[in-house]
Amino acid sequence: MSTSSEPTTTTATTVSRHERAVVLPANLHARPAGQLARAAATFTSAIQLEHGDRTVNPTGVLAVMGLGATLGSTVTVRAEGPDAEQAVETLAQILAAAE
Amino acid sequence: MSASVGIVLVSHSAELAAGLRLLVEQIGSDTVPLATAGGTDDGRIGTSYDLVLAAIRSVDRGQGVVVLPDLGSSVLTARTVLEDHPHPDALIVDAPFVEGAVAAVVTAASGADLKTVADAAKEARHVHKL
């Protein structure tokens, strides 16, 4: 998996923050965008995807496609909330597995 | 997981509706109740009252139905059907056809309620492609 993992965890209360940068192995097409949106909707944490100077909520499949993220570029997954670590892990895996 | 909101694609063209269906099944989900009402009863370009009514009934799992018309008489036909057969949980949503369908199906697949699915389709108008 071509991810560079730098989770920054702050456990002030039960809320944690995580992030991970993934170098895309393929263009971020419609199909992985759909997978990301459906996966993101299963977590309670607030999740963001950052690409270049744009940040979107990954539950919006059209917004994810609109990032125009291409092969070799970096997408950063950020999450804050009780299941942030799992959310980042799950979304990063989808990004890293995109074909 | 409980049943999800149903989606109906109303188009002047059976091929357009069928093609959009294939697309949203790949991007979103093939488990969301989805029906198409494309073309006239005899397969020409146009819309069919009976096909729209049958489509709405076929996807109703008790969680509500979002009806997405492509344009023009699709809108009018869908409206007439729902006026003649009032259905409190069926909404005609003003949205771009392709983008609205993709957003609605992805949102419905996550178990969202009727309003959330309808809003996702409406908001598709404001998401930039570029």
C-alpha cells in the first residue's frame, strides 16, 4: 500500500483526530468516489478529504469526483471524532486500492 | 439493514434511463430499489403515465420514493401521476438527471432517510465538475 502514514492523535477526551496522506495509484474515478462516499457515511466522525487547495466532505460523491484527483497526486484523509482512526484507515484503504 | 429509499428515473428515452441505471449501480449500489420509466408505452421517445406509476409502486419499500425526471414532459407526467395517486412519501426532486441520480443512490445506499436522499439529489446542482 503506497501510503505515507503520519497519524496525529490527540486524546483529550474520547474524541481523537487522525490523518493520513495517500498517493493515488490511479485517477480518482467515479467508482472509488462512490465507495468513499458510502464508507464515509458509516462513521460518526467528521471526515475531510484534501487535494491540493480543496477540501471536501467525502460523503458527497459528486464533490469527491469534482476534486479531479489524478494518478500520483496526494489525497489527505482527516477525521475527528470517536471513530476517527477507523474512518481514516477505511478511507485510506479505498484510496490506496483505487484502480 | 432496513429497506432504503426507492429511486425512480423518468426519462423520454428508455435507453437513457437504462444506461443511467447501469451507471448508478456501478458507482453507487445495486441494492437500492431502483426503477426506470423511459419512453412511451410503445417504445418511442416520450413519457408514459402508466410506466411512471408502475415504477413508483415497484420501488416503494415503505421508506419513501424519490422521483427524478429528466426534463419537460417527464416532469409533467410524474406530477400528474402523483396528483392522481397521492403518495405522502413520494417526492419529485428538481435535480440534474445524471448527477442527481448518482448522489441519490449513493446516499440511499448508506441508509439515509427520504429528506436526506432528496437533498443530496438537489444539492447535485451546486457541485462543480471542474
